[in-house]
Amino acid sequence: MILLVFEGLKDEPIIMATIKALFFNKEEEYVLCSYGTDTYSLWKEVSDHIANGYEVDVFQIVKAKAISRGDHTLDRYDSYEFEAIYLFFDYDPQNTKLGVTKIGTALTSIIKTFNNPMDRGQIYISYPMIEALYCEDCVPDATFMSATVTLNNCHGFKTWSKKYSFSKNKEHLRFRANRQGEIKEPINKIRYDDLKRKWIELIKMNSAKANLICNNDANMPTDVSQIPQSLIYQHEYEDYVTKTDTVSILSSFPLFLFEYFHGNGDF
């Protein structure tokens, strides 16, 4: 089994349901669970475990958080049942409680901690947040390669991103589903093929942009080692946040798919 952990309770379950329907073997079990709060709360949980000499068991941390808000999705599972764990969180530079410097310290630590899906889990960060997925007017969209948002506009990014047509109508990129990740529309061939084509383009666009950010190369990377999460964050911080008070818009979900399928040329 594979555990897919995401930050929010609203958009993420629908995105994940779409990803499962388009890309994954229906015979395998993929368990979806929301952590229910941001990256930095997860960082604090992890830091507390380490400080107290406990092993970092991300499944148990996520399970306890879910139970605390009355979500019993994970009650029937235990850590040993999952062969891989993937986590999807937001950069959120607008978090005024921490500030950009503390956010950077936390994010660097989180990326180092969660860098192996078969151990503590592999984390993927969206810049600046989940709505980065919808920052296109079409796919492919050539303007995406240079798309940035100012740190100031990150405060209202959910509204700011509505200037893109896909953000105005998110069903361009996802099936209609509920917050439990259950698809609530018939999946006919036309609809399936349209979404699959768009998602393959999103994978190409985001992996190429990650390569541009990391290596100043606008081509698709030939290997996932060229665009690790640690290097993406380093260049986001050094080349955009520090120098120009901007964030280069990048979505975690297509990068996960690129890495999950090993960048083997299928995209």
C-alpha cells in the first residue's frame, strides 16, 4: 500500500482522486489522508519527536493528527502496511508567524527528514501553495515557464491565481469529487482522455520548469536526480525570494508523478 498525505481538507482530496483515476493501477490500494494543517506544524511534530528521543514515524504522526480532529481514516492501518509514503505541502512564504528565514530553516529540515518514500516518506512542496497547479490558461502554456508571484501577492494567492482560466474553473484539471476522494461523475473516454492529456502536459511543464530553476535548462530533465526537492528550494530561495521578492510558481503534484514514474520518457 501507498500512503498519500496532503496538507488541506478541500482541494487536495479531489486532486488526489483525479491522479489515482488517471495514473494508478486500480488493483493497488492508495490511502489518502489529510494532515489538516501546514508544513510547519508537521516540522514541529517531527522536531518534538527527535528532541524527546523518539523515532520519527510519519504514519503515526499523521494518524494522531487525524484522530485529534475526528478523522478515523487511518484507524484500521499500521505503519508496517505501507511500502511508501508521499507528502504534499505548501511553501507558504506569507506565513507571518514565522517569517521567510524561519520558514527556510523549517523547510530545509523537513526536506532532509522526508527524502525517502520507503523510510520516513518523500515530501513535495508547491510554490507558493496548492493553487500553483491551476496557474495556466491552457496546456501547454508557454508563459508558465516564467510565471512568478511577488511575496506580497502570496498573501492573497488564492484570489490572485484566479486571473488564470484553469483557476477560475478547476474542473479543467480534475474530476468532480467529494472531500473523501470519491469521484462523483461518470468517467467516459472523452473526459478521461482530455484530463490525461492535460496532466501529461502538466508533468512536462513542471518538470521542465524545475530543471530551469535548478539547472538553468528549460528542457525536460533526463533524470529525477537533477531536480531534487532540496535543490528546488535552494534556488527558489536564493534566486527568487532573496533577489527579487518573488516565488517561481511550481506545483508539487506533477513533480511527484514525474519522479514516481522515474522520468522514463513516458511523459
